[in-house]
Amino acid sequence: MALYNSWGRTRGPKNIAGPHGTAVTVLAHGSPPSGVTAGYSTENQRYLHVTLDVGAGAPGRNLSIWTYSHASGMWGWFAQIDYTTVAVDYDKTVVVEIYGADRVAIQRHSGAWTNAPTAIYAACSTF
């Protein structure tokens, strides 16, 4: 039986790090992505769904989203996701329109996190 990739329309969010429930690797602050294989393939989807699992720590964390375009061959800073308004012990999902970027990478926006999140998950969809 063949396994199919999206490479087209994806109605439900598809985890970009692997099977559903797989957390993404977050880049350290000050270490932007480089190279064509950094980050995760988006399969040119339209939306990026990023969920911060705060665990038992204070949320107050910001993430930077970087996008890569095969057309330019470059990574560029795209957006900041602000989780500072989330109450303690509440997880939060943010949906960002990435306009069909080829790859995305997620980076800690600020330096050291005193209360790191339990995990960060990312998925892409067309709708």
C-alpha cells in the first residue's frame, strides 16, 4: 500500500515534524536557520498552526518564524508569535498565514527562558 504526501491541499493540519504528536526542534535565540535543509518542509501549504504546550511553567514566551523560499534560496525572518497573554497552565495555538513558503523554522525570540514550555508543535494546512 502506497503512502501519500500532501503536496497539494490539506484540509486538516498535518504535523511538519513527523507523526501527529511530534514536537518541533526550536532554534536557539541568535541562531537563524541556514541552508536548504534547515527547518521543516511545508509542502507549500498556506497556514502554519503553532501550539505551545506550557506545561506547568509560566507562558510568557515569544517565538520567531523564519521562512525559506527555493526561488530566492534564502531564509528570511517572517513573524513573531507572542504567547505572553496566555494564562499560566493554558496551552495556546496560533495560526499564521505563511503564503506557501517552502520551509519554516521556529526560533526562540528572546534569550534564556526561565520556564521553558513542555513542547512546541507545528502543523500546516491549506484551509
